[in-house]
Amino acid sequence: MSTAKTQPTLFDAPRPGSNMPEFTVSEISRALKKTVEDSFGQVRVRGEISECKYHSNGHIYITLKDENAVLAAVCWRGQVGKLGIKPEIGMEVVCTGGLTTYGGQSKYQLVIQSMALAGVGALLKLLEDRKQKLAAEGLFDATKKRPLHYLPEVIGVVTSPTGAVIRDILHRLDDRFPRRVLVWPVAVQGDGAAAQITAAINGFNELTANGAVPRPDLLIVARGGGSVEDLMPFNEEAVVRAVAASRIPVISAVGHETDTTLIDFAADIRAPTPTAAAEMAVPVRANLLAQVMDCDMRLWQAMQRLSDERRQRLTQTARALAEPMRAIEPLLQRLDERVERLTLAGQGMLERRRARLTEAGAKVRHPRDTLKIAEQKLHNLEVKLQTALQTTLVRRQHRFESLTAELGHLSPRAVLSRGYAIVQTPDGHVIPSAAASQPGQPVVIEWNDGKRGAVVKE
């Protein structure tokens, strides 16, 4: 049997000369660690976050406090993504985990496994602070809201594929106006829900309009009712930013009519329920057909009224033109009056002129003398006119003869009369030089008195 000395424990007997067992620092540290972890292996601790440090390696170091004490806590990197909320200074939270000790500094701390806001009041304060922050960035600006397509060809739905929400939406769309629906299945609560919803919204926006999976004309982000905690994924900052940045118009349909989430403010329009979102997405086909038929009827009636009005105006115009004498008779009467007055005035004027002529005739010479004088003047004018005409003709004849002589001098025929000749091709083109002819070429020679054929020799 080995006689090697073993390490003392809490139950070792006292050494000689002492009534208490003796431990090393490591021994007491290990003993305390085991006691603490056995007694507080799974606890829930409520407190306010007074310090929150995000380490570069992904861990989060937190200090919780209440009115009388503080408690150090740590959340390891593997659990940070599962917390569901982002720890911040000033939050009142309930942390679930286990207590352990850190012997290197004689400290004890809480290893956090999950975290939740302490009560609805704290959660609502968090949401209000986040809402004000995002509103200050302009994510909720009303001027950025876009109108929905009147009749979208493709509708994208981001929701749980197994819940009643998608059935309600599809049923209402089928009742109102069937459209092509693309469902992007996501978790709508719990860990990872916000990341899936964000990925779905961004994924729909990355589709191409004419691709194998077409990009929707409208998005519906929907889920059924629930508690504030259940709806938290739709309050996450990443989801709100994805909705605000979407190039596709978005209808928010989360919860019941009294439920409000932050994506309601970022969406282009909020629907009180998922069913109402489907009603906003498309018109009622029967109503649309009735409206088209009503417009068609109203158009036909308007055209009929216009045709009747034009026909009535044409009839009235025709009636007005059927008896033009009614319009002319007053004018004829006025004309008769004017003619009568003009006749009387003419007769009076004629008598006055006759009297004046008689008076004047007594003062002037006999008309035969006047006539003889006029005849003499006319004869003189005829003589002058004949003289001028004869002079003009002689001058024009001389000018014509002069131009004719000049033209004769310039005529090629005048040159031919002096013994020259023109050499041409059989088709009448002039050969201007010997170089322009070829041996054996037939030519035509033209003199003043005729033409002869010839052949060019070398």
C-alpha cells in the first residue's frame, strides 16, 4: 500500500497543535467554486446594467446592480447571438445562468445564458428609445413612403409557412383577385427570427424582375398576434432598416389591430391584420369588372348624349336656314326705301344739273366747234403716235440686224464657210484633237455644204 501523503480536504483532521484544518489558496478556491456552482448552478437574477463592455474576442462583460449590491457577469461569445436583445447600460434585465467563481481575483460572477428585459415597462422604454433614434435618422419619414401598385403581378410574403397567417392571406387574395404569390418562410419569434426576416426582405430585393424567380411588385411582412416579447423580432433595428431600405413597397401586417411594431413606421403602409394586408394589396376583381362595365356604359351614354346634342343643334340650324326670306325681307324693305329715296334724289339732282347745263350752254361755244377742236387734237395725237411707233420699229429693226450679224460671226457655220471642217464620231461627238482619235476609227467630216464619212489612218 502506498504511503504517499494526500492533499488535505475540508474534512481533514486538524494537524497536531491546532484545532482547525489547513488549506492552500488553490484548495479553498476550488472548494468555494464547487460550493457556489452546486448551490447556484441555475439562477435568475434581476438588476440594472451599470457597465457593459464588448470585448474584441466577442465576449460581453456586464455589471448588474440594484440599490445595495453589484454583481459581475459575463456572456461568452457562443451565447451572445442567442440573447435576443442587445445589452445596453441602463437596461433593467433578468439574466438566467449559473454563478461561478474566478479564483484569480477572488471574485464570483454570473455566467449568462439568456437575457430578457425586466417587465413590459422596460421593454416599452427600450422600444421608445429605439424608435426615437431611428426616426432621427429619417427611417420613418413620410415623404419616403411609396404608393402601392394598383394591381401587382407578383406579391412576396415574409412569414411563417405553417401558421394561419399565410393561409388567411392566400385565401383573401384568391377571393379578391388571384395573383402569383412567393412565400419566403421565416421564423417569426424566438432566437434568429430577426436575422431570417432581414435576410428575406433583402433577398426579395435582390431578385431580378425577369429572372426565373421574379422580383415581387409588393412585399407583405406578416405574423399573427402575440405579446410584446413575441413581436420583438419585428422591433429589431436590422429588420426596421431592411424595411426602410427596401426598393419594393412594403405592407407591415404584424399582430392585431392594437399591436404596434417599429416596422409599422418604416413600412410604406401598415395593415391592422394580415387579412387586411391582402385586401390592401389587390382590388376586388368583381368590383373592378363592375367599374370597367360602368365606365363603358357611362362612356356609351356620354357619346349618345353628344350625338343627340349634335343632332339637335343640326336640326335647329337647319330650321333656322329653312326660310331665309324671313331674314332677307326686312333688308329688302329697307332696300326698297333706299332705292325710292335714291330715285327721288337722283331726279332732283338731274333737274338741277340740267338747269345748270342750260345756263352753262348759253355761255359756251357751239358744240360743233368744240367737236371740231377735239377732232383736230385727236388727229394730232394720232400723227404723233404713228411717228413714234415708226421710229421705235426702225430702231428695233436696226438692233435686230446688228445682233443677227454678231450671231452670224460667232456661229461655227460661218467658220465652215471659210474652208474649215468639223470632225465628229458617227454618234455626233466632236473629236477636238488628233490625239483623241484612233487608227481605224470611223469619223464624220462636216463642211459648210455637207458631210462625208471617213476612216482615220495612221
